[in-house]
Amino acid sequence: MDGYIWETPSEINKNLAQRVKKIRKRRKITQVQLAERSNVSYGALKKFEQTGEISLLSLTKISLELGIADEIKELFTQVPYRDIQEVINEAKNT
């Protein structure tokens, strides 16, 4: 059963939030500082780090401030094909 993710969306988001939090702490930036620098409210940043919930725009702003925006820009750029039909479908739509 390769390719299946056995995590809930909430678990995936919480794990992402923990990785971003770890980067923030590694760079010795407080939540308040990151909120101010990224123009994301302190409440939104705090909620993100606790629950994983955040808007895509706010996540992008935080990523830009932490210097990791390339990670977001690269999302879904190297998605493998699941089967030959996807290859055919893509060829028809380009």
C-alpha cells in the first residue's frame, strides 16, 4: 500500500506547524517578532503553532520572512504520475 498517508489532515498540518516553529526557534526569532516582521497577527501565528491552522497567505508570509518560501513555491511541482492515464490526460491538456 505504498503512497497512502495514514495521517489526518489535522495531523499533517500540526507536523508542518512544528517544523516551521523549529525553524523559527533555530533562528532565535520570537513569535512576536515573526508576527511583526511577516505582517501576520500574533494570534494567527500562535494558533498555527498550536493547531496547524492558518491561511495559505499567512503561511506564505511567514515562509518569506523565515527564508523558506522556496519550499512553498515547490509544492506539487514533482508529483509522480499514478498511472498511464494521468500521462495521457496531461498530454491532452497541454
